Amino acid sequence: MKIKNLFLVLFVFAVMVVSAQEKMTREQWEEAIKSNDAKIGSFQQEVKGLEAEVAKLKETSTKIIVTNCTEDMYKIVGATAADVDAYRKAVSELEGKIRRKEGPLADRQKDLDALRANSISALPEFFDKVQVQLPRMMENWAAEEAQAAMESKSKDASYTVVKGDCLWFIAKKKEHYGNGFAWPKIYQANKDQIKNPNLIYPKQIFKIPALSDDEKAKYEKLRHNYKPAPAK
């Protein structure tokens, strides 16, 4: 009976020992997991730090390459960084003037010709702007001015007759034709008021139509070939 009891005590004690060993193993396992998680977190932080350093090195390397390349291009066109900065400012100012149509047009064309003649215009930063875009803008501006001049010239002017006027004198005025031989143009345009071209009256308002190029040539030829009668 005592032996039986002894075996029972030994059995219970063995179960308690095994149970305790299992519990310690689980705790150690959990502790190991926590330790590994901490190490993984630390490694991840180190990786992020290394990636940031690599990105910074790449950026620095790119800047060095770009800087060296830019300096080489400046040498090719015989310019310094200061020269390029001044040229960049001149291009920007001229573009603004062209967009605002700050004339005279001829002055802006001279400015553009000077920029195009400068070797710095060959740099990639400026080539398209100076050699293509700005000339196109100038062409559009010139076309607009030509169109406006044509429209202005095509509009009929008017003139109020004063005492002592005749069609010849009116046609001869610089603000009209500058050529007295062109008086028939005024007569034809105002036949509703002029019954006799030799008789016009103060306060009559005449239309002064524009001359075509052919009419200008015709009346200029008449003026050139005219020979006054010899004085008696």
C-alpha cells in the first residue's frame, strides 16, 4: 500500500515537472519571438536609412554629372554662367515685350536678331525659344500690323470743304493723296454732291477713298510726265 502511494506521489511529481518544463519552453518561445520582432524592426529601420543614403548619393551624383555637362556646354559656346544668366534675362524681357506688342516692331526685330546671332542661343535651353518661337511671334505681330494698316488705309476718309478749295487742292494734300492729279477719284466718289468738278462749295463733306496701287501708279505717272505750259 505504501509502495502504491509512493508510486502515485512520484507520478504526480513527474507530471508537475513535465508541465513546468512545457510552460518554460512556451515562455522562452514567446520571448524569442519578441526578440526576433525587435530585431526585424531594427533591420527595417537600418534598411530605410540605407535607402535614404543611396537616394541622396544618386541625387548628388546626378547633380555632379549635370553640372559638369552644363559647364562643358558653356565652354563650347564660349560663355560663362554669368553670361548665360544675362542672356536668359534678355530672352525673358524680349518675350514679354513681344507678347505685349511693345513697339516699334523694327526695334524688337533688332533685339531678336542680336539674340539669335549670339552663340548662347545654340544651348538646348534657348534654341527652340530664340530660333523658332520668338521669330514666329514676331511674324504674327508683323502680320497683324500689316492687316491693321491695310484696314485703316481701305477706310474712306472724309473732308469738309473750306473757302478757296478745289478738287485739285484737296487731292494734293499730304493727308490725302499728295498728288493733285488724283482729283478724279474724289469727283467719282462724290458725284451725288458734285455736279460740276469745277464748282464745289464750303461745308460740303466729301468722301476721300483710298487709292489702289494701280491708281497710285497711274496718277504718279501723270504727275511725273506733266509739263506746264511755257510762260508768255
